[in-house]
Amino acid sequence: GIRMRDAEVQRLVSEIHGVRRSTGQHPGGIVVVPHDIDIYDITPIQYRADDVKSSWRTTHFDYHSFENNLFKIDVLGHDNPTVIKDLMDYVKINPTEFPFDKVYDIPMVDKGVISLLSGTGELRLKGDIMTKVGTYGLPELGTNFVRQMLTDTNPKNFSELVKISGLSHGTDVWLNNAKDLVQDKHPEFGKIAFKDVIGCRDDIMIYLMYQGLDPEDAYDITETARRTGKYLSDAQKQLMKDKGIPNWYIWSCDQIKYMFPKAHATAYVVEALRIAWFKVHRPIYFYATYFSRRADHFDVSAFLGGYDGIKERILELKSQIKMSDKDQRLITVLEIALEMCSRGFKFTNIDLNMSQATEFVISSDKKSLILPFVTVDSLGRNVADSICTARVEGEFNSIEDLKKRTRLSKTLIKRFKDLGVVKELDEKEEGNQMSLF
């Protein structure tokens, strides 16, 4: 209800222009403040999602505003250790099937695993899986982007794989940079071998030191190159030229917007190779773990349609003019399902007595995976858990009994009927009605 001139309105607008209106929180971005400095000396703070009872506060500005003054740690969630833990649980349950009993003994230098980086022969496929390499489902190696990198570079050893991990996580280190050099798109530089291009930030510092630069100068150049929005100064470029650093190398450093540290890239590769061993040598355990832990979108009808049904669904989704994020995530899951079926395995329909809430259960003959309840569209974890809890108390006698003892809605019951999940209960009810008649 305040009345004021337009000029005063515009003055107030200019004062608050640019102030954050959202109160989101990055779950892993932790800002560290020295003991002798208060956070209020650096940045205002606010409550996450306006929750005044929250024990955590969020900075009012993004960290780029104070990155030169404070240290930020990314404490990121990572499910690779969980995947490896699940795979090792299978090792404990079936010790005679494995040549190791500790995670550190999983072979990482394995010919079959390395072959996945350049082809699919080791998978012994019975049908096309729409990719030239066999890295579906492997952390850091299974995306379209990285699979294309593998095709372009054809890595054959651990160090080249670490370089690919570094390149795939950086910004302007592969695209608009190393890829152009490897493919000879800059005639003034000539074709550069993949082994020579910059893969991780450590590579720059070590290379410059070997070429005779002072360690401090090498470090400063590395830090300038790997930071977003920073370019090499004329003085830094001259230092490099004086030591005979090739022009292509200087150019490549200047293109980099962000670059991975080698330790980080190496850790990713180690985890990927450990998981890949299971994919090659004990595939049913790999697929059970992947679908239980990593998959978050499902298409039960496609799964039950086997290889042909899954491939048809993938092509249908890809034919859309514009795919939603959900469709793209579903395609990723379907591609691994296609590969699994192409290797001779299959999915078995949901079973009221054997299916778990979220885990894909391996069949007794180890040839198929029993679908969990959450694979049904709109059936969440709580409803799935209610089915598992109810069946412990006794088997279901009818569909009505199933409704009463679980949190299944009429819509979900109908979906169960359409999938044939409650066929036996239907038959029981029909039998009861006939006997009453």
C-alpha cells in the first residue's frame, strides 16, 4: 500500500537487482572458514528452503564470488563403492565361483575387460546392441559421449584409460581441444598422437618441469590453465616458448576451462575396471546389481518382451522429435537390458511371493532376473515394502485380501492384472465363486 514515485521504485529495484530469490542447497558443497574469520565477514547466509530449524546454512552468493578467499570442498555422493560392495556380497555367498575373496584382489589387468574398450566380442552377443564398444553400465565409461571417445581413441592400457577419464570430465579439454588435435583439424599443428595430448591437470605441471621450467612457474601455469575463465598470460606463454614447448601444447592449455586431477580420474578407472570384471566373467551378478542400484526408470512390458521388445522400445523412444529427460534415462536402462538379453539372459515377471521391493532377484538357474515391485509404473518404495511385509504374515488368498493387507491402489491392482502378476489370485477367486454357486 505504499505510494511512491516511479523514480523511487526504480531506485529500490536497482538496490535489490541480482539478489538471490532461490534457497536451494548443493548437498556436497561445503565452505570452510578459518577459525579467526566469521562467515558473516565473507558472505550473508540464509536458511535452506527457508527452514529456520535447519542445522545447516547456505551462502547467499555462489562460491565463485569468494573462491579466492575461502576453500570449498565437494563432498559428493558416489554409488560405485555401494555397487562394489553388493558385488562382493555375491562373492561371499558364492565363494567357489570366484578366484578372489577381497575387493583389492579383483583383477584389473584383464584382457577380456580391456577388450570391452574397443569392441563387444568378449560379450558373445547373439544380436546387435547398438554400440561399437562393450562399456554399457560401466561407471564413467558407459555414456554416449565416452563411448564415442573410446571409438575415437581406441585405448589399450590403464594409463590411456585414465587420460580418457580426465578428458571426459573436463571442460574444453576433449571437445574443441584434444579431439581436434588427434584428428588433425589444425593444419598449423599437425596430427598429434593421443598419448601426447593433455589428459589431467597433473600432466601439465609434470611435463613443464621435465622441459626445464621452474616448479613454481610450472605450478602457476597449471593453475591458470585449469581454472574456469583464466587464460595464460603473455609472460607465461613466453616462458613456455623459451623452453621449447610446442605451439600446439600452449594452444591446448589456453583452451582448457576446467580439468580433472589425475588422482580423481585414476580412482574412477580403478572402480570401473573392478566392476567390469564382473560384467565380463560373472554377468548375471553384474546385471542384478546394476538394475538394483543404478537404474531408476523401467518399462516392464519391454523387459518382458525380451531382446526384440526392448530393441523396439528403444527405437520408438529415439524416433521422437524431442525426448524428455525421463525418456533419455529410460533409454540408458533399456540399452543395458538389451545387452543382457543379447547375452542369453532374460527378465522374469513380478512374483508376489519371490519379488523384492527394489532388488532384482537372480533366479535359481542364474539365467534370469525376477523383476522387483518398483518396476511397475507409479509403484513407489513404500507400497512395495507393504507387499513384502504383508506376505511374511501369510500368503495372499485373493485380490481383495491383497488390497486389504497392502497399500496397493485400484490402479496398481489393475496394472498387476494387466501384467499377469495376480493371475493365480484371479483363478482362486473364480474357483471360490464357482464352489459357492
